[in-house]
Amino acid sequence: MKIVHDTQAPEGVAYYTTLVIFHGLGFHSGVFRRLLPFVRKNKCRLVFVNRPGYPDVAPHGDADIAQLRVAQGSTLEAQQAMTTFMRDRAYEFNSLLAKFIVDERPPPSSLVPVFWSLGGLWLTALLAYAHTFPVHPVDVAPYIRRVVAYDVPTRVLGFTPPQDLSNPLDDPDLAPADRISHFPVWVSGYYLHDVEGSFENHPRLANPPPTLEKIAPEVAPTISSLDAAAPDAADGLVFSALLLGGARALKNAALYPAEKTGWGQVEWRNVFCDHSAWEMQLGAAEIEKELKAAAAEGKQTRTVVTVRWNGANHFAHWDDPEHTLRGLLEDGRKDVDFLHKDVDFSFPQYFAQAHL
């Protein structure tokens, strides 16, 4: 993995927040670029990280791919292969943060790693294993204010969804070769849910249209790398391992730290966008359900704060970047209202504007 963009420290500010943003499946850090015009106003710093196989970063080597192929199953060997692969990825990310701290000297308790969508798997891996990593050349934990799971799907968080809910990437009615082409519109649509009750395969709203339907064809390659999500690519293999329950052990280790010191006391901020597809909604609901059950049983968990972004979809950083940046920087625990909060869904004005 590699830092591919850094806005640098804001001038004349002694203490500032740095968001270290980690992308999702098939979409690289270019998808966050609409946040950049609001950096100066918010006196913050943005750092974008690309994973292997995405622009400017070499793909995973044969040994890593072989390990992911072993992870394609529900056996103990498969689960161990998945957790070992992700432990190594967490070590890489921790090392990236350590180098950044040594080189850039950010203030203590000022780094907020943000993990979007599939990137949430790197969040649970980091929280699960970071306490086992060397603290040389620097102990990273004192520099972390919190980590943010930004609209992370339920399977990435280690939960098994009901069988009657479908995602194009595992839809049995779609040929495997066609699934990735259906994914962008599905994942960038706007949906209405009863987030206090059950979840269903609700149809997309006609207005607003899916984010990626509004983007010009020449813009798509500047934000996406769908080849990196192909079934035989590393991220594709990671996703298929998730379908077999490969994330559960990471979630458990992240949620139930042995000690609430160092990494064990780092807050997990769980942000969900209430107009995203069902898989992201259900992820937040399942975490809340588990936390309530743990509290009833007297189990000690990591501090988890759930924040609802009202009116936002999975691509809030593209459709409403100003509110997204403010929401990610928010130190309080309040929900955030986006453009479509309490808005008639024929509302077209914002989407008529030209995209960057």
C-alpha cells in the first residue's frame, strides 16, 4: 500500500486533524478527491492511501494470492489463511502510519484513519492485531484519535446476512462474468429503509439517481479500478472469502480487546449512511445489536460510537463532499444531516452541477 496524495499540514495551525482515508472495492483514492476543496476551510489534512493493484501500487505477489486462494473455504485452514493475510495487511498499514508519524511529526491524538466500505476489513484487522506489532521506531497508538468505519457492509464486519438479501457480486441470477458490471449502479444508488426494523431488497429510488450514473464516462477511470475487483484479483478473492465468513474472527478480536489500554482504548466510530444499499445498513444494525447483547451479558467491549448520516448514500464523499468532510472530522457523537435529509426526492438542483 502507498500514500498517493497528501494535502500537507495546514499553515499556521499548531493542532490539526489528519484523515488517513482507505478506499473500498474497485474504487481507488481518486473517488475522494471532491473532499479536497474543503480542506483549507476546515484546517485539516487529508492523506489518501491506495492498496496493491490500484493506481501507482504494484499488485500483490504470488505468495499473497496463493494464501488468498487457500482462504476460499470454511475450513479451519481457510480461516487461518484469511486471518494471517489480513494480519500482514494490518502490519503494513501500521508501518505506513509509523513512517508518516516519524517523517511528518503530526500532533499526538490527531490521526483519524477512515476505512470506507470493503476497507473496513483493514480496520478490524488493525484493531485486532496492532497491539502485537513493534513500537519502534514509534508507538502509533498515542497518535490515533479514533478509527472510522465509513459505511462498511455487514459481511466485512463478520456477519452473515439473510439469504433473501442479494448483492450483485454474489447474485445467483447473474452470470459470474456479469456481476462486477452491475455492482457500481447498485452500490451507488439511493434507497429508503426502515433502519429501526427489518431490511429488504428495496428498489432504488429514481431520484436521486445512482451516483455513478451521473458521472461522465471519461471520469469513471479516474475514480475506479474495477479490474482490481475481478474474481481472480486480490480484492475479489478477499470478497469471496468474506462470503464464507472470513471476517468474523477479525471483528471479534477488534470488538473485544483483552485490555483497554493502548490500541484497546481506541474508539471505533461506526458511520452509516441511511440511504445506502441494505448491506451497509445491516452492518451498522448488527454491530449495535451485538453491543447491546454484550452489555446485557456484562462483556467488556471496545468503545464504539454509531453515527447516522441522514440522507447520505454510499458515495456521500462524491455527492455531498462538504458534509462528508465535516462528518468525518466531527469529534462529537451527533448524527449529520446531508443534502437529502427531509427532501423531496425529485430534488435535482445539486446533481445538475458539474462534477470535478
